[in-house]
Amino acid sequence: MPLALIPFLLLAVPVTEITLFIMVGKSIGILPTIAIVLATAIAGSLLLRYQGISTLMAIRQEFNAGRVPGNELANGAMIVIAGLLLLTPG
């Protein structure tokens, strides 16, 4: 990725996101739009909480068995990324 593209993306992504929020808000209304944003934030929070705990327990079991928890660490990283993406609006 060319370095000149990074500032453009840093500006284009939020502008696109705000534009889409406005379009969705006009289409379905403000309250349903806010409800959808809050629902995805709650889903992300619950995902991080429950799946994160089970992943930490799986990592601990692998360590106790004397194995390197490579798959569990990758799974945990993906869960964190997914939860954070759900937590952020857009």
C-alpha cells in the first residue's frame, strides 16, 4: 500500500461512515439507527466478556499441559478484534 494512500483512507473512512449513518437514519429513523448501534456495541461487549474468558481458560489448560497455546492465542486475538469492531460504531 503506498504511503500516500494512508492519509486519504484516514479521512475517507470516517466521512463514508458518517454519510452512511445519515442515510440509514433518514431511511429508518434516528431511534432505530441508535438502537442498532447500541445493540452491536452490547453484542461486542458480550462477545469479549464470555468468549474472552473461555479463551483464557483454554490458554491456561494448554500451559498446564506443557504445550504452547498457539491456536488459542490466535483465536483469542480474533475474538478481541471482532469484539472491538462490534464495539465501535459503524
